[in-house]
Amino acid sequence: MQANNAKNRKTSTASNGSGSIPKNNGGAKVRHGSGGATAQGMADLQDRFQIVLWRRPLQTIHYFFREIPCAVNDAGKRFIFSLYDSKKRTIPLSRKIVLFMTIAAILYGLHFIFGRDEPQSIKARENVYWYGYWIILGILSSVGLGTGLHTFVLYLGPFIAKVALAADECGTLDFPKPPYPDQVMCPEDPDFTRGIVSVYDIICKVRWESLMWGFGTALGELPPFFMARAARVSGMVDDEDLEKFAELLQRKKRGDPKSLSIIERGKLFMEDLVEKVGFWGILACASIPNPLFDLAGITCGHFLVPFTTFFGATVIGKAIIKAHLQMAFVILAFNQDLLDRVVTLIRTVPQYGSQISDPFVEYISHQKANLHNKTNASGEPGHIAYVLDKVVMLVVIYFVISIVNSMAQAYHKRICREKVKHKS
């Protein structure tokens, strides 16, 4: 009997190492979600939901600052793990050479840009600040720190719309530098003649800003990929998103489609698409506005899809295809002829048509007035501009609060895991 029990335990452990996601059968260590959590786990989960700024401000802020170095340390470990060859149990020489050359190139570039005051260095410094700004906004849009800051709607979209309105009003894209790109104004040269600016010309004008923003969104999709990859290799599932993904796969295997919601069916469809189609499936998911794309990163990491395949398809889809589609949509939406048709259509609404269209026309007129450097232009913002400014401010504040809350709750989860390890 003892020999049979030992054999069964050995067989269970061996079979658990090659499954899709490790189960809680005694071999792999899986952190359960709300369905299989113990009483202590449920108590910790309830206590974690209380760690927010409006309920426990001091504890939340304290945990937030304690989580920052832990998050940086985890990011460094994931980076080293991506370079590490598990079979040879070392970092290959080729990767060491590439890493050394990359670090040397970055240090030389930093010295050239920030260590000199030559005209080329100053121009390069301005480009780094400007395009780095859009990369950071792209990362914030997709990094998933509790919520996503929709930086396209708040920043990139209005910037493209401002350039499109200026091109239609000024008849050119040769805006004076400075203040462009911080501020868009028409040229003041008296010999200047208006021309016709095509949609393609406007796309070329704002292309690099959109590409950098799209590249930032691709970088923001890497954390779910690396976390799922590390969890698959190590057999430890510590992230709540990975736990939900594991539970969803188990429900899929049981074949109970009626118990799945529409969102869960969409997740399973994306999982099947990425798993079976590979590069082209990732490219298709990244090329359209897709709120479930985080699951694509988790799926690729779980099935050990090569990093170059996942990141290459994500960059092409988000930074090239999706960015150009968004640019074309905004430029066409702010075309003067189309705007006139929209205003005419709004005014046909009974009773409330003029009340809706007049503030919109006021906002567009105010934006066009700001395009000219005239002293008689009104400096007071319109009603819609004032409301939009307040909405943007509220969204940014909400985003910052959500980051603080999510990082504080992540540190509380670290504490709970350490307690479980000490008890075991």
C-alpha cells in the first residue's frame, strides 16, 4: 500500500508539470480565487478591498510607497528571467554581448543628448522629450495598473484634431516653430498663400506622435505576458488575472457553455484565436480597439509563445495599423464639410437641436480663433472647453487614485503570501 501511494503521488506530480495550468492537486502551488479560497483567504481578500484612500488613507499611502521598490525588484527579476536559459542554467554569451552593446549605446546616446550643448544635441533633446512624452502616455493607456488612462481620447486625439482644424483654417501645415508642437498657430507671413491640405498630408504631420503612442501601448502589454510566462515555467500562479484565466480554462474543459457569460465567451474566442493562429491572430487582436487584449498577453505567456512573435505582432498591430486607423478617423471627423453636416443634422432634432448644436459650434469657433495669433481673439474658453478641461482633470485624478489603491492592495497581497509561506 505504501508503494502504491508513493507511485500515485509521483504520477500526480509528473502529470501536473505538463498540464495547461497547474491544478491544486498537491503538486503545484496555485493561489485559488474566491471559489476555492480558505476562510483565512476570504478574510484577507475582504480586508484587501478595504485598503483604499477613502477608507484607510494612511495605510494605503504607506503600502503604496512600500510596494514601489518591490515592483521595481520584480520587474528586474522578470527581465533577468527573460535573458536566462533554463536548459543551460545560465545567460548565453550572445545575449550578454547584445545586452552589453545595448547598454553602451544607451549610455552614449544619453551623453550625446544630455551632456552637450551643441545645436544637434539640443534638437535631439527636444525630440526625446516630445516623443518620450507620447510613449509614456501610450504605456499608461495599456499598462493596466488597476485601470487604464484613455490617453488617446484625452491627449492624442485632441492633438490630431487641433492639427486637422489648423490645416483646414490655415491652408498649410507649415506651422511656426516654436510654439509648434506645443501650440498650433497659423503663419503670420503676409506673403503666405493658402493651399489645399489633404488627409494624407495631415497623417504625415502627426504620424510620429501616433507611432510613438502606439509603441508605448505595445510596451504596456508586456507585464501580463511576462507574468503568465513566469507562472507557467515555475508552476506558481500568484496573480488574480492568471487565477481567473486558469479557472476559465478549466470551465472550458468541462464543456459547460451555458454557464459562461458573453465576456467569458469573448475571452475564450480570443484565447483560441491566439493559440491556433499564432502571429496573425495576435496581429488581428492588436489592430482593432480591443479591451480584452490583456488576455492575449496572458495566453501567449502561458503557452510560451516566443517574445519576438508576441511583441512584433503587437507593435505592428498597435503602432502601425491601429494608429493609422485612429488618425484617419479623427482627421475625417474634424473635416469642416463633415462638421457642417453634423451640425445641420443636430439642429433637425426637435426642441433640443439648437441647444445641443450651439455649444458645439461655439467650441469649434473658439478653437479656430485660437489658431490665429490675434490680440482681438477672445481669451475666455467656451462652455464645452471648460467642461472638457474639468472632465480631463477628474479622469487624471481618478487614474492616479486607482494606481495608489491597486499598488497598496498588491503590497497587502505580498504580506498575505509571506504569512502563508511562514505557516507552511
